[in-house]
Amino acid sequence: MKKYGIQIKKIPDGYSDKILAIEKESFSDAWTVGMLDEELKSPTARAFAVFAEDGLTAYIFCRAVCGDAEILRIAASKKSRRQGYASALLAYTLEQLKNEGIKKVFLEVDFRNLPAKKLYEKYGFQKISVRRAYYEGKYDAEIYSAAL
Ligand SMILES: CC(C)(COP(=O)(O)OP(=O)(O)OC[C@H]1O[C@@H](n2cnc3c(N)ncnc32)[C@H](O)[C@@H]1OP(=O)(O)O)[C@@H](O)C(=O)NCCC(=O)NCCS
């Protein structure tokens, strides 16, 4: 898909280093190369990325199993945030999942992560449950879902 000068596509081989750099600036529990490569090899993985002027700028990892999908993470490089990349990526991903027959999408988010919660809500996700003290043994995880 090409939109406003960006391209969104399945993550090709050879981008682990770029993804890891964004992981490190985005998450306190950044994935390792091993975790990333294993996830990319999995038949249940659905992983897409936004390519803009600077190359890979944002990515999403999902898993699809038995008609449901889970979003494991979505991130945009720090310097590219607030430019609509995650929005374009999430919209594209939900369309892809819907096209393959996925009916429901789930995710977990730290209740303090306002940017992510706003992003998810913008695309129809609603909070359905809470896991108390899930992150670092003290911060609640909120579980969101969206019907496609
Ligand atoms: C969450 C994240 C992916 C958003 O990426 P982004 O490309 O900046 O998002 P967009 O520009 O597409 O913004 C989408 C919506 O998210 C919300 N949003 C994004 N950043 C926000 C911020 N700093 N404060 C409040 N709302 C924010 C807004 O509702 C925005 O819509 P709007 O521009 O129409 O107001 C990005 O902040 C990020 O990588 N964070 C670190 C990783 C993370 O927490 N991932 C989610 C958990 S897995």
C-alpha cells in the first residue's frame, strides 16, 4: 500500500537492526534479535512496517490464531511520532486481518500509556478488562478488543 508517500508492507528480511533500534527507544522490555527473528519466522505472525523517507519508520507485530488476532506491539521511531505513521499502519493491519477472516482483535496496554490508548480507541478498540499489577508487579494492564 502506498499512501501520502509512504509504503506499508510485510516486514522483509534484513530489518532486524532497525527494528531493534526502535524497540530500544520505545520499550523498557525491548525484544532481542532472537525474539524478533523467532517471531518473524512463526506461521502465526503478521508483521508489517511503514517505509518512509528514512526507511523503516514504524512496525507492528500481531499473531493470528483461529479467527482471532492479538497485537503484540506497535511502535514508531521517536523522531517520526505524531505524523500519522502508527495510524496508517494500524488501519492497514486491521484491513489485512479482516481480509483473512479475523473477527476479533485483542491487545494489552499499560494503563499509563495514553498515546497508545488514544491510538487504539481511534480505531474502534474498547477496554474490556483489566489485569491488576501486570507490569513490573504494580501497573495495571488494560485489555482492549475490537470487532472487525
Ligand atoms: C503509540 C505510538 C505507536 C503512536 O505512534 P504515532 O505514529 O506517533 O501515532 P500517530 O501519529 O498515528 O497518532 C495516532 C493517534 O494516537 C494518539 N497519540 C499519539 N501520540 C500521542 C501523544 N503523545 N499524546 C496523546 N495522544 C497521542 C492520538 O490520538 C493520535 O491521533 P491524532 O493525531 O488524530 O490526535 C508511539 O507513541 C510509540 O511508538 N510509542 C512507544 C511504543 C508503545 O508504547 N507502543 C504501544 C504499546 S505496544
